[in-house]
Amino acid sequence: MPGRVCCCCAALRPRYKRLVDNIFPEDPKDGLVKADMEKLTFYAVSAPEKLDRIGAYLAERLSRDVVRHRYGYVLIAMEALDQLLMACHSQSIKPFVESFLHMVAKLLESGEPKLQVLGTNSFVKFANIEEDTPSYHRRYDFFVSRFSAMCHSCDHDPETQTEIRIAGIRGIQGVVRKTVNDELRATIWEPQHMDKIVPSLLFNMQKIEDIDSRIGPPSSPTGGEKEENPALLAENCFRELLGRATYGNMNNAVRPVFVHLDHHRLWDPNEFAVSCFKIIMYSIQAQYSHHVIQEILGHLDVRKRDSPRVRAGIIQVLLEAVAIAAKGSIGPTVLEVFNTLLKHLRISVDFELGDRRSSAGSATFSTNSKESDERIVQNAIIQTIGFFGSNLPDYQRSEIMMFIMGKVPVLGTTSQSLDTSHLGDLGTRRIQIMLLRSLLMVTSGYKATTITNALPPPFLDPLLSPSLMEDSELRQLVLEILHNLIDRHDNRAKLRGIRIIPDVSDLKIKRDKISRQDVSFMKKHGQQLYRHIYLGCKEEDNVQKNFELLFTSLALTTIELANEEVVIDLIRLAIALQDIAIINEDNLPMFNRCGVMALVAAYLNFLSQMIAVPAFCQHVSKVIETRSLEASYFLPETIFKDKCNLPKSLEKHEKNLFFLTNKIAESLGGSGYSVERLSVPYVPQVTALFPSGKKPYKCRHKSKDEDRLSRRKSIVDTVSIQVDILPGNNTDDKVDNTEEITFEALKKAIDNNGLEEQEKEKRRLVIEKFQKAPFEEIAAQCETKANLLHDRLAQILELTIRPPPSPSGTMTITAGHAHYQSVPVYEMKFPDLF
């Protein structure tokens, strides 16, 4: 028999060698001699100092048998080693382990698949043994390299290939289990090892046929499945590896994933990349989630020049990662995530516009394809921002809302917005739309305790900026964001679509009593909301969706923020909107005029039923009924149809088709409402949206409304007017005055030496009016008197002005046929408005 010696020589051999030789039978098919194996085990336990010699001798025999291809004896030697390893746990086992690992390495180096599997099985058994004291000098570099190579086996026989790959994965799993438990022996986490282990596992995980079935928290497949399927075994090994990762070595375990995905071009399509990072996020400890997110963001920066689909694939992976991280710990990376995404949003827009400019004049399919691919990137960024923001706690979400709004390019503000100077107007508009879409997703589901928390001034002012009113889509997004923030009782879905609601009670509107904080907010900022709605109705590019959103804005304001004072303001606003359509100073198209009329009808119908004043409801219902019979194009159900016959003009319509202020005041006055302010027409107030004093350009309504208000202010501030006399300005033309100008009237206007008591009384009345009168009443009266003074000034300046006969600086005023005495120019003063 091989290995046997003569009796004389055997008596001279050491005892441990004789015991080792006896465990080998004459025919290897008979297997290990169990009786002699028990003797060897007893001897090893009794004399542990001999373990190293036993191991060395077994290794010598095994090496010889491997070279001579006597694989039967190789199997017997490994079985003996395994039994000795399991039985002995003394300090002297350290040298024996070295011999054992040397024999396992010999088997793994052989080209025989069966021996490789045999060596792997022995190593796995060794890995499951818990040693009393670790051996810090022992290294597993060879085993990491060899097991990783086995994971990539390409044997021509599929069964043999699968067998070797499974052995390699189990070997890696054994190395991980043997090394990661002790922090002082962390060599396995070094980059040179992770760069071999992680790609080997991912290579086998790619063979999963049904990817979606494997996404989610760690599963528990049966033992048979894990042994037979390399993909399942590799995934469980990957989960186990990540689950044992700590703060210091997390990045080393994640970075090879990016290298593998880049090398195999797995970002487009990115199903496997998404599944990998879902496994990563579910496997690591929750407090380390932000490390993975930081790595994804860093890789996105590295690949920012790649194709749009690759970047979109990375962003989609980031979306899945933050969706999982937002449910747990996200660490300090919240603002970093948003800042990086917004930066790549600007880069994507820059690429899109650059491709468009470079291809100007040449119609190519590839350019259109690039633009559509960039849109995919942009949509992925918006979706990621919105999903991440909507999963944050409220206190963090409010900060993110402020952060995103600060990045929106609002002309005239001093915010740290994205740099769009090189993108032009088109690029700026694209950035505005996409940031507002992101903000819309972030605000979805946000429920603030008070409206002040949801709409603080630093957020509200730029959101309602006139520069965001130049485009129909921008206005729609702004209104939808307002709906998300104002609607705290989920009533918006019940108000969807502009219509005449027969019975509001059927909607089951939810509302609470208006809080003091909300009342204070409306006193401070209500005029901004009214002004935004008022000017939004005057835009020529309004479509049906704009009117629907404006109706929802008015309705939600009524539900969430309206007390008696706000109700009066909203009615004044509605009447002012009706006047827009009737007077048509802005030359709006007939569709817009009828749309505004329909909006007012739908809103007053809703408001009258909400405040439940019978007389008011009766007046509104009567007007709506008359319109349905005589002018159905004033109702939303008709005007917003695809084919609607529009009237040629609105001037010939009867008053019974309009909502009348006196009728509304009469109906509300009988129910205890303070209706004095209803007689004061609504005028949009110019609010200080821009602290720097700069106003945005391209605000179409600024030229009419704001200039009129600013002109009124300038006239009010005027105390005296000096008329410059031109030598050649001598005409005798007569003026057709609508108001008779007498000498006494002019003398009274010019003379500023009134009685002192009258002056004191006048001042007292002015002070009392500013202290007690409502602001809207003061503003309206101020406007009325300013207009009167403006007309009077125009009349005076239109009079025939004769040049002074001498350089004394006097002039003669002629009105009609009457001549008045000459007065010095510098003495011409006008009375106080009050």
C-alpha cells in the first residue's frame, strides 16, 4: 500500500507518524479507518504539542498524493484534518492551522474542480470554528484572490462551472466570517481585497433572472436554494458583507460597486444597478446610509460629462437610495443632496441648450434625441428632489422649501439662486419651471400648524414675484404650490375643476376655526395673495387650467383663512375681477373675459353657500339662473367647452347678468357683516417684494397697475407745483371745462393763509381717520382725491398762460372770458388732500 513501510522501519518512526499512516487504508475506496482515526484524535487531544507535527506530516502526504493524482488518499487526508480541527481547540492549534491552510491552498491551486471544491469545503468548516484567541499574523490574501477567481469560472461544462462558482462564493463567505468579527484584524476591508470580493459577488448576482423578486430586505431562502443557485448565494454573501461593515470601512465596500457598474456599462439600462443599491441600503446599518448617498453623489459628479442616459441611471439609483434612507437616518447630507442635484439640473439645461445652439439651422434626429435624453435627466432630478423632500420631517422640509425657493432665478432679488446668466431667457425659464416642479413635489402632503410656518415672508415674496407670472405654466405651478401649503384639510381634490356647485354641503368640506396666527397672516400678507390672483386673471395666455387653479385658490383661501373681514375682501376682489371683464382696460380676448366672468360666478356661488347668508345666496343664484338663460358663456360649464359661441361685446348686457355691489352689501348688512368697505373698489396694493428696491423686468401688469399707483403716490406727496414759463408759449385757445372755475375757487386754492382753528380741526380729522378707518378705505379715498387733484392740475395747466409783461415772474391766467390777476409763480400752491 502507498505510504506503508516495513515493520522494522515502522517501529523506529515517531508515534504520531505511525498513527497518521494507520488511518490510510490499503484501498482508498474503503475510506478513512475510523478506529485508527479515533486513536489519532485521542493522541492529538492528549498531546496538543504534537498537533503541529501531525499537521505538517499530513500536509506532506497530501502534497505528494496531489502531485501523483492519488485523489482517494487526498480525500482521506482532508477528512482527517477536518476531524482533528474540530476536536482540538487548544493554544497549540495555531501551528496546526497553518499546516491546514497550506493544504487547502494546495487543493485550490490544483486544476481539478473536485479538489478545489474539497478545499473550499474544508476552509468553510474551518471558518465556522470560533477560536479562543485570534491570530493577528495570519493573512488570507491568497484565499481572497483564489476564491474570487473561482467566482469567475468559465469551465466549458455548465454544471462544473456552477459548482466551481458556488465553491468560490462559499469560500468568500468563509473568509468574511473569519475576518470581519474582530476589529483588530480588519485586513479584509482593505481596498485591494474589496476590489476582488465585491465584483466577484456582483458578477454572479447578475445571473438572477427575476430581479424584482430579489429586491427588498434580506430574505431567507431555503438551504437547498442557496447551495444550488450561485446568484442567490452571492446575494446573501453580499448582504452579509455589508451588514458587517462599520463606519470606517463602509466606503471601501461601496466603491467597487461603482467600478463594476461602470466597467460592465450597467447604468443604462439600470435595473441591476437599482437592485444592487436597494440591497445595499437594506443591508447596511441605518446610521451609515448617508455614506452611500455621498458616494452616489460623488460618482454623479465624476460622470457628469457622460451621456444623459448614464446620468439618468445614476440619478434613478440615487432616488431609490434616498427613498430608503429618508425613512431612517439621513445624516448631514440633506442640503448636500439637494445642492448637488440642483447643480446637475443646471448642467443638464446647459447641455440641452448648447446642443440646440450648436445644431441651429440643421435639422438632425440625433439632436432631438439628445434633447429628449436631457429631459429624462431633468425629470429624474426633479423626481428625486421631490420624493426625497416629501419624505423628510416637517421641520427639515420647511428648510428644503426655503433652500429650493432661494435657488429659483427671480429677477430683482438678492437670493443665492442658480447662475443662469449664460443660459439666456429660455434657460432661465427652464430652470424656473423645473425648480418649481421640484418644489411642488416637496410641498405635497406638507401640513403646517399655522399658515405662517408654511408661507414665511422670505418664501412667499419670491414665490409671488411678478417675474414668475410671465408664463402660463409658471403661474400654474405657483398656484399649485400655494394649494399644497394652504390646504391643510385635504379639500383640494373636492374642489377640482371649475364649476357651479349646486350644494357645497355635499362636498363635506373639512375646516377648523381660524386661528389668531392665521388672522394675523392675512392682515399682513393677504394683499399679496389677492394681488397675485387679480393680476393672474388679467394674463392673455390663460387657459382653462389657469382659471381652474385660480378658482381653487379662492376657494381654499375661503376655507382655511377667511374670517368676516377676509370674506369682505374676497368679495371686493371678485367684483374687481368682474370689472376687469366688463371694462376691459387691458384689451383681453373675449375668451379670457368670459372666463373671468365664469370664475367669479363659480367662486361667489361657492362663497355664498359657505357663509350661508340666505339673501346673498338668493342674489347669486338669481344671477346664475339669468346667465344660464341669456348668457351661458358667463358660466364655466359653457365657456370651457371645446366649441363655445362667444359674444362680440359685453357692453350691451343687462345689469341682471352681473353681480351688483349694492345688492351684495344689502344682503350681507342684514346678517351683521360690516359692509362699509364693499363700496370701496378693490385696488391691488404694491407690496415690497424686493428688499433691494429693484423690480423685475417683463412684468406686463407693472406698466398699468403699479405705474398708476406710483403716480398716485407722487401726486399725493406733492405740496407745491412750480410752473416753468416759456417765452414763446402765448396762445388764446379756450378750454372746454367740465367744472366752472371761478375767481373765488382759485383764490381759495392759492391762498394758504386759512384760519388756524380750521387747520387744527383738519389735522385732527386726518389723524383720527388714519387711526380708525380701514386701510382699503383710506387707500381708495386717497386715490379718489389724488385723481381729482390730478384733473384740477391738468385743467390749470391747460389754461392759456400769458407771458409776464415784466421780469417780475408773474403770469396772467385766462379761463373762458374771465381774466384773473397776475400772481407770482412761486406762490402757486395746492391744498392738502385731506
